[in-house]
Amino acid sequence: MNPIYEPEIEAAEAEAWLVYQDQLVRNVVAYAAEHTEEFPSRLKRAGLVAGDIRSVAALAEVPVLSKDDLPELQEASPPFGGLLAKGAKTLKRVFLSPGPILDPEGEGPDFWGWAPALWAAGFRRGDTVYNTFSYHLTPAGAMMEEGLRAIGCTVVPGGVGNTDAQVDLLARSRSTGYCGTPDFIWTLLDRAREKSIDVSLERGFVSGGPLSASLREDLLREYGVSVREGYGTADVGAIAFECEASRGWHITPGRVVEVLEPTGEVIVSTQNEVYPLVRFGTGDRSALDASPCACGRTTPRLLGFQGRVGEGVKVRGMFVHPRSIARALASALGNVPRYEAIVSRVDRRDAMVIRVEADVEVEVEVLAQSFRNELKLRVDVELVPPNTLANDAAPIRDERNWE
């Protein structure tokens, strides 16, 4: 199972970390080869056996399993594409992320491995933390709650939406900590100020989208809230996290992280008895820094989010892929007309407009609801005449600026 919090590993000498990583590779590879269906098949196609993979360097011989491959794998071999190492009846929860992708959660404390990240953000036993990640279908809310509970925090499950009600609950619960997207903490604090409501927030932990330097500075200057950032996915859980030095994201214990050249894609292998992913391609781009960190941790660091590989993008913490947009259009219209999705920033929040060519009368609200059901996001819909959009237009255009 994923380690909860291992200060002895985080404080290890750099050489000890490399030894630990090589051993972790051997453990993950041997376990996945013995207990899953997908991984032995991948090894066989590459002409490899598990015993060949005995170090991080040797791991590079194993073909990458792309996140974009998961929907097809799960459809061909339901429910988890041959990646599950335990019986489905032993699972604690099953989630559905955009893709659509089923995400399994096994028993045990801090299954997703977020406790080290939350500890580094300053959360301690007895803190009351307001969790605004979604508890509906997707795993983010449960992920953070499990990590917070492993530390000993009290969790207020705020979830998403209904800002006014959330501000009231934030104040009444006297929460001193926040978990959620970078956008929403500003929205909550701004609304609290508008309503002259006093809140007790002191620190925040954010994920699901980039934390800009200006937002971090404004939160501290205007509201006295210090914020740290973490990085993970619904499939892997925690991957890396920020320390007090704020010089990148330290690799989470129980993870082997590679960055491919020349694409910069982040590749993760996980020590997980239930869902042992090997060379999982996140689709996110970053870079690795192995130089010493002022915090004393000697683990390498990812240098922030540097874009995406492929067509999918993350909007308000949720992945949006062209196939999901096409599925929503087909559901509402029976066909997939030409479309263009534009992602931007409006008042420090992600916004998405989907422009759809319509040659028949279409109810905008019907389309908007279909997108909401499929993408788990509220988006604006704009209908345009046929032949308005360019034939070679990208299905999703990301116009956000993170300065």
C-alpha cells in the first residue's frame, strides 16, 4: 500500500534515494507482472521479462502506457483494462473520471498518497480543513480527505459549487485550512469579503490547475493565507508536492517519476497493491531538478506544469478531451458537427466556450447540459453557422496565460 508519511525517506541522502528508487522499480515491476493482466502483455510485446527491469535506467525499455489508452483498454477488458491487481469486490470505492475512465480505490489509510503533500503544506493533527474538491463521481474529494484524515485533521466536505453557502459554512466551521483548486480559494475569500464575513483560513493546499505567482502573492498579501501546491492525477493519486522553499515539486514516496525527452512528458510508476501502474504517461509536461533544496529534502523536484502532450487539457481541475466533447455532441444531436473549444481565464477562473456549427435549430441549454453531464463542468455554448470554423482548427484551443 502507499506509504502515509515517511520522513526517513524524504530526509535520506541523495544516494540512498537512488537506491530506494531502483528497489522500488524492482518491486513495482515484479508485482505488476505477477498480479495484473495488462503489464505482462506489454512486456511480452516489447520482448522483455520482469527480471530484465532492475533499475530506473532499465525501466526506460518498457513501453509507456498512455492515459489516453485507458478508455479503450477498459472497454476491451472491463472494468479496469486488466490493470487491477486485486479482485474488484475488495475495492473500497470506484470513481468515474472524464474519459470516461474508472478509477479504483482500495482499503487502507491514505490510499492515494496525499498525506506527505498535505503535511508539507503545514496541515497538522487537530486542524479543521475545508475540502472543496468534488465528491461526486470523480475521486479528488475522497483523495484529499483520506490524506487529511491520515494526518489527523478534521475535514469539512464542502465539494464544489454554491459559493454563498460554502462561504457561510467555511466561516461557521472555523476552518483554518483549505483544499481545492487555485481558482476557488480566491473566489471564496473574495465573496466572504463582499459579504463582510470573517473567515479563519491560514493556509491552503491547491491542485488541479497551475498556481500563478501573482495569485499566490495576492492571497498572502490580501488575506494572509499561505498556499502550497501539489500535483497528481485521478489514476495515480499524488505524484509530487511543494515544500516551504517553493522551488518545484518533490517526488512523493512510493513513486518513480521520469520525464521523457524531447517531449517533457511526466511518466509515473506506482507502488500500489491494488492498481500498480508501470510507466504511466500522464500527458503533462514538466522538467526534473535534482539540485539540493533549502528545505532539506533530497528528492528530485518537478519544475511545475509546463503544458500538455496531446489534445487534452485540464479545466478547473477536470480533464477535457476532444473525444468527450464529441460524445456529448453525439448524445445531444445524434451526430458530431464541427466544433471548437476555447479555454481562457476570466476573473482568475478557468472559462470554456464551445462553439458548435449548427445547420438545424438546436437548444443551447440541451447542448450545455449534455456537456455538463459528460465533462463534469459548466461550459458556455455558442452556436455558429455552418462553415464558420476552419477545417484545420484544433478541437481545443488553450488561451490561458499563467503569469
